[in-house]
Amino acid sequence: MYALTPRCNLPSLRRAPPPCRAATPTTPAISAPPSRADPDELRSTWPQRAWTLAGSAAVLSSLSASASLAADSGSYAEPIAAALAAYSLADLATGVYHWLVDNYGDASTPLVGAQIAAFQGHHRHPTTITRREPATTCTRWPAPSPAAHAFAGTFAACVVLSQQFHSWAHEKRRRLPPGVEALQAAGVLVSRAQHAAHHRQPYSTNYCIVSGMWNGVLDRNRVFEALEMVVFLRTGVRPRSWDETDAAWMEETGDAAAATAIAGSDSS
């Protein structure tokens, strides 16, 4: 007798894996929330109050002078239009600056690092700004650092004195104050030779009049020409440099210049 052994051609079943155990949830390590502003940082200091007072006095003085001049001339349209333009540009400027410090740089960024850190802290704790005294809030524009004050002071001085630097670029050498010619030769102030190119046709180069350091870059890359094209395409206004130069814009030479100088001395 043969022993019959049952056979199965079906593939063997794999052993089922053991049932999964519910994973024990692990709490991720949470870094300590950034500390809020120290109470002392919310209070203004005497230097901050002094800066705020001086700035407010300068603003009020400028607005008072505008109102006085408008009253003397009887025309208020221009100063009101100028104020509205400044109001609009201020909103634009603060928007661009806010975008920059929100998106680029960090606390180590030169000049504006403190501002970047302050804006990032403001995003973490938005209501902290409401507890600061006004002088503390206002003096955060710009950040109260030596670099910021050096930048603001130098920039303001150069803008205010730019027309004097411009004047020296036209002055005879013997009439220049001591040291000015050396500064022009060193490139610290715009030189007579460089600025003279602005007074030659087509009168469309060498616009910078503090040191002239940007003139080469701007002129080689035709930056102003590109801006003129943008203005023309947007508004249809042609710059004067595209057309024949008006005689009124050309420098007087020879007898004409002498006659003008005599007329000016007689009137004075």
C-alpha cells in the first residue's frame, strides 16, 4: 500500500507581521519663545527725547516757513501739492524700506542690522510697539547707532553743500578757497574738468555734482538715457537733450559773457 501525502501547489502564505503598536507620540523639543522687550526698552531715554524734540522742531520750522511764504505770495496751491506729494512718497519709501528689512539681511547687516532685528522682533510680538513711548518708537528711524548717524549727517551735508561744490567746479582756480583745488584733484569734490563735460553738447552726461564718482558708471551704462526712455514711453514727454539745444541753455562766451557780467554788476 502506498501512503498518500497531500500536496498543495498554492504558494505558501507569508506569515503575517505582528500587529503594529501604536506609536507613542513624542513631543518635539520646543525652543523657548523669544523674550519680550525689557521694560527699560519701552521707556525713552533723554537722548531719544532730545532727538525727537529736535526733529519735531525742524519739521515745524519748515512747515511754518512754508505757510509764511505762501501767505506772502497769496498762493497756497503749490505748497499743498508739494505736501501731498511728500505724503505719498513717504508712504512709498516706508513701504520699500519695510519690504527690504523684512526680507533681507539680519542683525549683523551693517548700518541697518538693528532695524532688521527690531522688525523681526515686531513680527514675533506685534503689540510690543504699542507699549513703547513715542520718543522710543520715533527714534528707531534710523537705528540709533554711530554708523546710522554718520551716514545721515554726511548724506545731509553733501546734499546741502552740493551746489557749493558745483559752484567751485565753475570757479577760477585763483579764487578757490584754500584746499579746494587739492580736493578736486583727488576726486573728493567734483573737478572742473569733469563737470565741464556736462556743459558741452549734448548736455546729457556728468550730472553728479558732489564728487562725480558715479558719473562714469551712469554714463557708460546709459542709465539716464534708459530712464528718459521710460519717462517718454509712459508720459510722451521728451527730454531736452533729445532736441536741439535751446540758445538759453548754452553757455555765453566772449562779448556776450562780458556784457552779462557788466549788467549784473550794474544791477547790484
